[in-house]
Amino acid sequence: MKRAQNGMVICCRVGGLLVGIDLAATQEINRQVEPTFVPLLQPHVRGLINLRGNLVTVLDLGQIVRGSTTTGGAQTRCVVVELGEEVVGLLVDAVGDVVDTAGRRREALPTHLPQDQQQWFSGMVQLERELLLLLDVAAVGRFGTAAAAGNAR
């Protein structure tokens, strides 16, 4: 197996999954602010937030990777990531530690992970007590913003 090349990742809870979001792509982490509802969008697009004068599309990561809506709670956060020239918010159930994956072995995704979920992850890393799924931020961003743009026409 090859070594993880992501380096530093932010560990986030998405339902029962532990998901690693590349720290280099992360702009900031916000307490959940209620996105402004925009009609005719797919369920995984929760709406828009105004982030210091810029409109940011908020994607429900739970809806994308698990098919179930992220419910707002005290620990819910919006992880704001940069995707090229676009900024997108990823709604997660909770944010935990930053972990350095550079010295750990990146493993292939387990075969029991459904194919429709595998597309969102680039691999996994074994931590001391559980598996960390490495999020392919670009794949999530392409999916979420393409769906939002397609419905806005």
C-alpha cells in the first residue's frame, strides 16, 4: 500500500463515519449558520450563506456520502473549503482533531462500502481506534456545484 499523501486532515463526523477533510483546502470552520433556502435545488444543497460579503453554497455532506440529512445540533459545523476559485461549505455533524496522515499507510477502501459511496473517498487510514475515510473534496465539490448550477437554470 502507498503512503497517504494528504498530509494534515481535519477529522469530521458524518453520521457514524469519520471523514478526513484536507486541511490545505480548508478556509475556515463555522458554527452552523442556517443557510438561506433556495428553491428547486437538490436535497444535498442546503442553501447559501453570506460569508463576509461572498455567497457560499452549503452542501450537506451527510446527504452526499450517506444519503441522510445532517441534522443541526450543538456540534454541527460548516467546513468552508476552497475548490479552485470557488468556495463551498460542507455541513458535518461534528469537527474533531487535526491528524497528520503523511506517515501513515493509505489503504484501499473496503469492498463492503457501497459503490455510490466509494466515489467520494480517495482511500482510508487506520487510526488508533477507528478508520478515517479520506474525502475527495474535489469530487464532492464538482458534484454539489454542478447539481446546483443545473437546477438554477
